[in-house]
Amino acid sequence: DLDPDLDLDPDPDLDLDPSFSCHSSLFAEAKGGDPASIQLARVTVTDERGNTSSQIPCNGGAALALPVESRGVTIRQLRAVWANVQRRCTDEKWTNRQGVLLKPEQVNLYDVNKYVIKPFTNTSQRSFVESLPSTSGPQPPRWFISHWWGEPVKDFLSCLEQHTRDFLWNKDDVQDAGGGGMTIDTPYWVCAYANNQWHLTDDITRDPSKSGFTKALIAANGRTVSILDKEGTVFTRVWCVYELYLALLVERKLGFPRVWAAYTAHKHLSKVGSGYNDEALEAVGIVHGVRGAPCDLNSRVTALREAYFPMGLVFQSLDIKVETATASIEDDRRHILNSIVGKAEKDLDDAPESMHEKYDSLNNLIHSTFATSQGALQAARREGSGTWQNVLIAMSKATDIEKISFDFGYGWDNILAAEAMELISHLPTALQRLHLAEANFGPHFVHALADWIDKANDLEIILISSSCINGDDDDSTHLAEANFGPHFVHALADWIDKANDLEVILISASCINGDDDSNSNTISNSNPNPNLARERILKPRLFTMLASLVLAPVRNRASRVARRRLAKAVASKDSIKKVKVCDTDYFLGSEKRILGKNVVFEPLQWVGDDSC
């Protein structure tokens, strides 16, 4: 019954459950276009002794009875639903709720509920997942899905397919807690397929906090994927906003790690280094959590992957107001808003308040969750001052973000020191871990960082790597690839003798002998002694480095002051227990005295998530 080109099993060596045969023929053709006439297709089943028979594989003819939180649906099962849509939609002349003829790629969950879910469950009067012959028992979800029913099911499936790929790896406890180890047989909880559409009050209770949604979130350890439709309608739906609220509430109350992702259907060709090596992908996601998506080797790869996310959707999220969100059933909206402000169950039918501080708290929480994405911040900076300021303000109000990483070596093209200082000054003060790389913005930036540290009461780890205290273009002089031989070095030394205000000179990736002075016919006989040239240029009052790596010069007075200011800020934080100094050659004795006994000298130990 399926399109022969549809690949239901990408791994030909996978040992399948015998019941897999029913996945590819879950539904028979509707007779005469009447959806009520849909019946389960008969399949040929072979037993252990080789005997074959034709039968309806439907769990002995009766649907299972599963708790609502154990009714997850797998990618494999969702592929079968999509195959059913493709096969039947055009032939049966499906129409949407406005009576307009549908194409398969336009079919959404409202339509699937009308033409697939309810006809298929008419006899069992149970949920779709319980009625599927491929459901052999409880399917507890690894992830909870928050979405709008108006999203085309094709796009919805594309998002979950990509999420499954991004979260395939499960190499350690952190990735396991973050939802790694996904396969096409790992369940997601999707309300349309998990709730009993014939008896919705069984699963959607009067008190939303006691509904099947909450139970499923707890079963998924709070891990949530928000599916964003291309128009951002999801942000205007009260159930979608409330589901995010529930996810954050469940994580906070039960101590689950913060794991949340937003995916949207967006065709793009990924770049090398983003994890997919120039593949054509159908969807892209932004991931928040302890370590992000398992496919991201580090923060730079995360930025590469998330750069394709249509950031207009993120900017739309900054306009979320739960108090103005809508619902298909007005009672749901009333109950949800009253539940958010903390009203007792007996008062949930009251008219909801138009303004409340808990609305503001929830709105700020959702805004900041989107705004702390490095990709969103980079896009906002490119958009201009208004959007940039809005995203910074939203980020500053975050209260549940544990870690932020900024790698200024990628995606922050031509960022100014003033912009970097703005970014640092708007970091949420509840942050626990901060990683900055390639932060070459000069002493003023370091002072801004120290000012923020003074306010960051929960800060535990700050890692600054590949960063120069003087910045890229402060009052130091930097020569690179200056391979011109000793004559050049003597000329440089002559200029240094006259440069009364020079404090720092940095020479990198340069050879004192030049590129090819041994083959030179013009100066080979008159080349001065290279050692003498080197001695002239290495004056005690100057910090110089003849190497290929740019490290932090410390002789600049402004730099010394900034470093000491940073050391004082770090020393004042009781939450920071230890300071690791990884490059002892460039560590000032005054900084050691400021930091006190908590200083240890040891090489930097790198692990997969850029943590120290």
C-alpha cells in the first residue's frame, strides 16, 4: 500500500520486530471515499514454524489500555501515518475546515484527526497509539512535543526526523540526561495521538496542571521540543505557551536538567563542520541544555548548525504574551490563565485577569530562553540596534539559564568592542557557567566583564580562552609574517628607539632570518648578525613574542589594571572555589596575591563540551 520509494527502514541489517509488517499497511483503502469505512489491512504473518496466515494484526482484536503518559508515538509509526495521508488525500478529495480541497503536503493535524485518527479509533474508542497494531505495550516518551495542530504533518515529521538525527549520540551520562540516544523507535509524546479524541475530558482535565500533558512531561523528565510553524502561529496559542511553562515548572520542581529545543521545517544545505557535511536538510533546531545537541562537538559547531534557523521566528517569540494567547476552546484558555496565576481548582472558571505579575514572569522566561541562543544574538546584531537591544534586554531577564558560551571567532564578524561590552553587561546575573573565546576587545571589555561578575551571584565557572587582554587593535603594535631578514629587524629597532610612547610590540609568525636570505644575491654578504638584531629589539621595557601563537601581553598598564580588576572580581565570589592558571609564563604575581590560596597551576583539560 506504500509508495515503493518511501524508505521506512534506512538500515537494511536491522532486526525488526515481526509486527513491523503491519506498519507499512496500517490502513486499508477507504471505500467510496467514506472515511468511516477505513478498516485495518490484512497482512500475511509467518510463525516460528514457517506457517503463514492472513490476519488483522491488532493486538488480539482489542486496543491496549495504557496510561496517558505511556502513549508515546515513534517516528516509524508517524511515517506510516504520513504514508496513509499521501495515499488517500487526493483520491478521496480531502478538504480542510473551510471546505477547500487539500494536497498531502497541506494536511495538518486537524485534518488527520478528521480523516485518520477518529475513523481508525471509532471501534476501539481509545487513543490512536493504543489502537495501533504496532503498539505492543507501554511507550513512555523520551521527549514531550509542544506544537500547533495547524502545522502541516509533513513539516512536523521533518522536524522530528531531524531532531532524532541531532540526538542520536548517547555517549555519557550528560548526553543521556539531555535526551540523547534517539532512534526511529524512540517514542515522543504528541497530544493528538496520545489523548483519546473520543473522551478528551479523560486526559485534558479541568485543572491543566493535572492533565495528561503534565503527566507526560514528568515521564519525559521535562525534555521538550517545540515545533514552530513557519508563520509563528504557535506563539499565539495558549496551550503551546502553557506547555513551555509546564516544562520549565516540572524541571524546576523535580530537579530535572534544563533541556529544551525548538525545531522548524526549513530546507537548507548544511556547511562542512555543522555536523552534516553539505547535506540537504529539511529542518533545523535551536537547543538549550547542559550541553546542547549531542551532534554538536563544541559551541562553534552549535553556532554553525543553528545559523540556518530562520531567526525571524525567534524575534517573533519576543512578542509572546500569554495573557493574549488564544485557544480553540475558550474554557481551556480560562483554566490555563487562572492556573498560571495560582488560583485554586474551584476558581478556575473565573474570568482571567488581564494583567498579572506571573504573566510577566512567564513571558520573560520564554523570551529569554529564545534570546540566549548565540545564533539569535548574532542575527539580532546584524538586524540593527532596535532588534539587538530587544534581544539583549530579553536575555538579561533569564533566570533558568545555566550556561552560555560565546565564541567570537565565528559568526560575530567585525563586532565592535562597544557591542561586546553591551553583550557582557546584559548577561543574566543568575548564570552559573560562562565561556568566552576569541574575546579580543581590550581592557575596557575586561572591566565590563569584571563589573558583571560582581553582580553574578551564582557564577561557578568562567572560562576565557584564546583571548588577548589588549584586544585586536588597542595601543599595542603587532607585526605578523614579517619575514624580511635582519636588515628589517634593525630598521624596526631604529624606529623603536624613537617611539617614546610605545608600550607593547607583538611579533608573531616571523622569522628573524627572513624567507630566503640564504639565496639572496643582494644582501647575502652584508647581512648583519641575526642575534645582534634580536638583542636590539628585545628591550627590557617591551614585551615581545616571536612565535606563531598570540598570547596576552601584560606590560601594557591598562592591561595590567584590567587583569587585576578581573582577579579581584573573581576572588570576591564565594561560589568560585578554584582558579586554574593554565599559562604560568604570563601570569602576574600581583594577580596570584589577589586570588590567594585558591590558585592552582595546571594545564587546561579539555573535554567534548568545552568545559574546563
